[in-house]
Amino acid sequence: MEIEHLALWVENLEEMKAFYCTYFHMTANEKYHNPAKNFTSYFLSFESGARIELMHKPGLVSFVEQNDLRGFNHIAISVGSKAKVLEMTEKLRKAGFEIKSEPRTTGDGYFESVISDPEGNSIELTI
């Protein structure tokens, strides 16, 4: 078994698509729209085949910024090397994105940093 895709509800579908495609070299399918449900989405794909579905419909409620909630906490994206983690962290910082956790080696041995996407979702950049 393997994870087929992860899905994120988003407020600004086009901005989020641009972020993931620009910084993580993902490719997007054509926008899907279901007028009966007022629902739109994109599937974004990594070269490896892993996918993220970005979904939007009017009236979404914002999440509470808190780490102690049940459910998914972050998505981890392997960028290939320690040098790439450092490079991506600086690139995203210079572009104005929040760095939630500076690059470091964690207690369980991961080298990582944590950044926020445009809507505040945590992305762990790791080797």
C-alpha cells in the first residue's frame, strides 16, 4: 500500500497552486469544477508520482493556529540533501514566507526546517 494523495482545503486556489508548482516543481492538472457543489480543485504531482489535491469551495472556516489539535500537523517534503534544505529555506525566507523552525538536526536524526505555505500550512523540508 501507499498514500495516493493528500488533500488540502484552501482559500485561494490559484495562489496555492502557484506556490507548490513554483517552489516544489509540481505540475498541475486542469482545474476541476463541479458547479452543483460549487467545488473546484487541482491535483498537483511530483515527478515521483506523489500528489496533493488542492480543494476550494466558498464558506470554508479557517483553522486555529495551534499545535495541540488532533489530525494532520504538517507535510514533509524531501528535497534531497542538507544543502537543498538550507537553500530552499533561504529562498522561501527571501520570498517572504514564514520560517517556523530554522534548519536543524532533530532528536530523531532528521535534518529539517519548517516553513509556512501562503495559507499557514506547515511544510517540513527534509533531506
